[in-house]
Amino acid sequence: MDADDIPMKPIPVKVLLAEAVMADGAVHGQSVTASATWPDEALAMTEESLMDLVRQRYPGAVEYKSLGWKDAEVWVPEDEA
């Protein structure tokens, strides 16, 4: 059986991307993935932590921004779901 024949199942998740925009126009980003069942409070705390990380990693940025939580899916083999 090759990889294309493995039955896959989607797992709902939330994905957050945070960006640091540099003075020269370059954009750097960091992302985090969370369970789709996390409560809003946990998502908010995670977003704050990710923004802190981006500020530390790119201290010379002229702008920091969160692109917000997005619904997504991660596909895993059915026997691992």
C-alpha cells in the first residue's frame, strides 16, 4: 500500500498567524494550531502568547498584527484519529 492508498480523516482545528512587518517591507510570521474545541479564553491567551513571541523574535518591526483564528482541517490516517 502506498501513501496515496491510506484512508485519511479530517480533524477540525483552529490556526492563528501573527505577522511582523519590517521597515524594508519584509513580512515574517509565526503560526500556532489549536484544537477546534478550545474555549475562547484559551484561544485569547494563546494569541497573546504568540504575539509576545513575534515581538521578541522580530524586535525591529514597524508593525505587529494578528490575522485572527481561522477554522482549518488537519488530515491524519484514520487509524490515528
